[in-house]
Amino acid sequence: MKAAFITSHGDLDRIQIGNLEIPKIGPNDVLIKTKFAALNHLDLFVVKGWPGLKLSMPHIIGADASGIVEEIGSEVSTLVKGDKVTINPGLSCNKCEMCLSGNQVLCKQFSILGEFQAGTFAEYFKVPEVNALKVPNNYPLDKAAAAPLTFLTAWRMLTTKANVKKGEYVFIHGAGGGVSTAAIQIAKLLGATVITSTSSSEKIKKAKQIGADYVINYKEVKDLAKVIYTELTNGYGIDVAIDTVGMATFPDSISLLRTGGRVITCGVTSGPTTKIDLAKVFWKHLEIKGSTMANQSEFRNVMKLVFNGEISPIIDKIFPLEVIKDAMIYLEKGIQFGKVLLKF
């Protein structure tokens, strides 16, 4: 099968296109013929590598995808060959205390497809049956590939972690990112007043189209907190800040919060280390929470909303697999609004 893989870590030139063996499935697995796959910043991190990351090479990258069930294991009972499916990219053991209590993300073996195991940027990939979800016949497979990782991440952040309530102010950094475009829609669905930031007039327009109430151009506004406190929230501040950026934005996330506010972080696209004013944290009784992926119930809950059309993944651009390096460079530059996909 044709696949995108690496044989060593480094820059994006390390990505190769070539033929590898079709994965062999176990009794509880399904083999999926890929139709679309979606890029995530995790793919960039895996290619470049990090201290302690040890992979079996060649390693196929990619976490998100949709496709058609090609083969099922002997114990699989919920899917048949020919089913349209998308996937939850979060993998766990499915039998430890955490998994059985619905806390799959706290499983000691938890990982993301394409992170430590072969991923989805190939003509075929395999996942456990529990990670595959049927796609309604009338729902397009490109959107089914674009939704999972970003929407399940945003859903857990806003519901399980932040418990966003109707009427609260939610601030989301970087409106054009995949998680951010999902978070804008989910926060609006939950009844929040949504404030976000971005870098161009075109992205401002798109952010408002998907539900943002206010959009700030962070290249033009030097004092973000002043605008939010004095012009947008009548001195109140932000109830919940969603931060996927990390180093460049986390101090702002802390400064924007009202007394008793909470910041939820799930990503570090600008870097993993930062400085914050701890006095603001304890004087204002702030909550700082981390969040990674979602459990199977959260995944299915948000995908039900996606399939019903109440929220919708935003697709920026679709590349053929053969020019995956161009797609990865496009993602790395951060000029997209929504998801970048590969087509098979």
C-alpha cells in the first residue's frame, strides 16, 4: 500500500512516500481503506521528534481519517465490510480500571494514533473496533475525517473540564486552528458569548460566520486585556479561556480571567514553557486545567452533534497524498482556517 512515513526524525524533508505492507489485524480490530485523512500539529511534532520518543521505523504518521471498512477481526460484532466509518484517534488498553470507569485518557497505555503506533496517512490503517464509529450514509467522508481529534478535544475542554454555562464569556486563542474552529461552535452551542482572536480581516469574517460574537486582530491590538475588560465585558473579564497555543498566549489567558475564572490548555504550538504571574492565580482563585483528547462517550456525544449538523468541521484545503510535504508546510505556517486534509 502507498503510505507517508519517516525512517528518522528531522525536518519535513524526512517524510517519504512509498509502499509498505498492509497492516494485519487482530480479532478485535478493523482494517479501513482510507478515503480522507486530516493533518494535526501532532504530525509535525512526531516528524521532528522529541526526547524519549522511540518509534519502530518506518513509522506511518497521521491521527485522523475516514474510510470504508475493508476487513474485520473474528471478534468484531458492530461493523461489517463496506461500512463508512470515522475514528477516535485515542488508543488505550480498554481493560484497566481507568478504561473501565470511562477515563480512557488516564490509561497508562493511552496514546494517539500515529504517535507511537502506525497512523492513518496510508491507503489502509487499522484501529480497535471500539475506536471506529459508523458514519451516516448522507454524511460526507471529508468532514468525517476533519472532525474527530479537534472536536472531541474541544468538547471535553468546554464541557467536562470547564463546564461552560449559558451566558458565560469564553475566550479562544487563534480562531483559525482546528481545535479553535471547533471550540467556537461548541461554546456558542452551549450558550456562551464567544470572543476569539486571529490575524487577518478574512479570518475575522470567517470566525464570525461560525459563531464568534467578537473577534480581535491580535496583530493590531497591543493590550488584549484592556479591550476585553473595558470594551467587551463591561469590566467583568473572561469566565473560560481556551488555550491551544502555549508559550505565546498563556500569560494573556491568565490576565483575561475574572475572579474564579478557569483556563483550559490542550496544546503548545508556540512552545511548551511560559511565565505566569502566580499572584494572579491565587488572589483571583483561578483554575488551570490540562486536557488531552476525550473518552469514548465524549467522542460519541460530540460526533452525534456533528452528524446532526448542529456543529460542523471547517475544511480549509485538501491535498493529494503525493504532496503531503506541501500540506504539512501549509499547516506549519498557520495560514489555514480550519482543517487541512489529504485525499486518497
